[in-house]
Amino acid sequence: MQVRRCAHLMIEPRERLDFDLSLLASGGTGLRTVVEWIALAPHRDEEITLSPEEMAVLGALSPSQWTALDELARTHPRAILQALLEKQLLIAQTDCDAAARAADESLREAHWRGLDAVAHRFSRWRDVDTVEAQRRFGEETDQTFLERLGTSPAPVRERVPASQRLPLPAVGDSSLDKLLARRVTCRNYDMSRNLELEQFSAAMYRAFGARAVDEYAPGIFLLKKGAPSAGGLHPVEAYVLVQRVDGIASGLYHYHPAAHALEPIRAMDAAELEALARTCLGGQPYFAQAHVVVALAGRFARNFWKYRNHAKAYRAVILDAGHLSQTLYLAATELGLGAFVTAGVNEVQIEQAFGLEAMAEGPLAMCGFGIRAAERREVEFDPNHAVWSA
């Protein structure tokens, strides 16, 4: 049997408290500190506890060269090697280990950088309800938000005294200024009305649509959108939950930016869809009520094809999601609609809903838009009072 270590692996020493009855019997508190070694391997979807002996063997194994297991057993305990095979940190070429080998190979072929692969895989949420977490915190402590966190850092860093600043000319009030003044995160949507199809189409095209697809060189295609993207690659895809839009059945869709069209994935009734939206949005009900919710998912192979094992490649994909969400804000605001973006999402549920594989096309954030409600039920941060009066 030929084996090698998985492509990407990081090991974290993690401290936890454990209860020891013998310590309590000897007059202590019964608590002791235990250090565990946790393996973070992004081809797996779970953290793996290692023994010190397993960790030592892993450090001596090659992630690139296939080696006979019997040969490794001459210098390493066979029981340790077998344990690492069972934990899928040691990958075998045999058919019985096909799933682990395929997952490991896909990471190698996508040219992930190890640090980024670990960060992406293990920063994903599953079944997190932020509203419920806030409720539990309120029950567990009588401290106010300010008492718990203290005052915030200063809003602006000042490097020189005010007398040394160089004032710049006043800026006129342009149409862009007016648009930016009204660009406010919306938490209040009118659930009694449908969004007009023309408004939906305009917001989607201006935020996510491709103005051009250019064959820059044979087999190399670049996109032109309304937002920048590293290398003109635009690897972030828009997966859409359409809840209340005239002429479009409620359900899940993929937006095709070049064709400016929706690709149906699954039809869902209104109640089921809103429940899914709330789950994907980490339990944030005000965002789940938006007429349209969009999951921004990075198609990593599109970016990493050019920026292979690059220190900035993953960061560039995340920047793309930010550019697209801001463009959506401006497009929606111009149409008189409200918009939002949030990173507080359950990536695992988004992946399941749209049939995505985390390390191939992983959700980065969710945004959305719709008709703003006439009354403010939820708090919105609008310092200029451009949308809501004081």
C-alpha cells in the first residue's frame, strides 16, 4: 500500500480544563489544565485530536512522495500509522480510501495555499443563531453591552495635532454624494409587496452582471463587471433566494452574469424559503425578510488558476465579495430600495441548499435587497438621518 501525508495540515496546541476526582480528594478544586493537539486538515470537515506520538510521526511524513506503508513501518510504529490512516491524515492510494484521496487531490489541484485553506474550512458556521446567542447572553449576565466590552476605540486615528492638518477643498454635492448619503443598511422590508421584475433585473445586472466577456488569449476569458476583480477573473458567483419578485417563482437560483439570466435550482414555497433564508443568515430575521437574498460564493479554482498557492489569492476573492456587495448597495439605493450585507452566515447550510462543495465554491457572505418598509421596526444605523428622521 502506497501512502503519503495529506496536502495541507496545521496543528494547534489547545488548552482546556478537565476534572480529576483525585485532585478533588487531595484538597484541590478538581480542575486541571490539559493541552490537546488538534489537527486542522482542510480536506476534512472536522477537527481531529492527535496524540503526541501521532503528531511526531506526521511531522516526519512527506505530503508529496508516495511511500510503501511497510517501508514506513520500519521506522514508525505501525499502530500509529494505522491510526493516521483511519483519521485520513495519512492518505492511501487504495480504493477503500477513495473519498479521502479525492478530497485531498481536489485541494492540490485547486492550488490552495495551506493557511488560507485552513482558515476557510474552519471559519465556516453551522447551525449558528445569532439572535438566540444574544438572548442567552442577556439571561446569563446582568452587564450591559458597554460594561462588558468597555468603550470603543476612537473613531479616527489622529497622527498629528489638529493645527498640523492640511485642509482640503470643500466637495460639492454631486449626484453620487446624494446616492452615498442614502446608502444605509436596511433591516426593515415591506413583506406585503412584491418587487417589480424590472427593478430586480436592474439591481442584479448592475451589481453582478457582466458588461463583456473577453477572450484575452486563447482559452483565457476575462469578465468586465461594475466592480474590480483581481486579474479580471471575477470568481465570485451569485446564488439567489428569490422570495417576492413579480413573475419569478419563489425558490433558489444561480445568476448567470454573462447571459443576465437566472438558472433554476429548486422551487420552494414562501414559508419554507424564508425559514431557509433565516437559517442561512445566522438567524437574523430582519435580513431574511428581504425580497431577494444573495449568497456570494467564491469559485476558488477560477482565481487560484492564475494565483497559485499565492499569499494574496484568497484575500483577493474576499475583496471581490466586498466590491460586489457595495455595488449592490448603490444599485438598490438608486432604485429607491433597501439593501444589506452580512458575514454572519451559516456557510454549511448555504452549501447544502445550493449543492456547493466548501473548498471548491464556498460562501463568503450574504447580501440582499428589497422594498423598504414604511415604518422602522428594527434599529438601523443612519447617522445622517437620510432615510429615517431622528
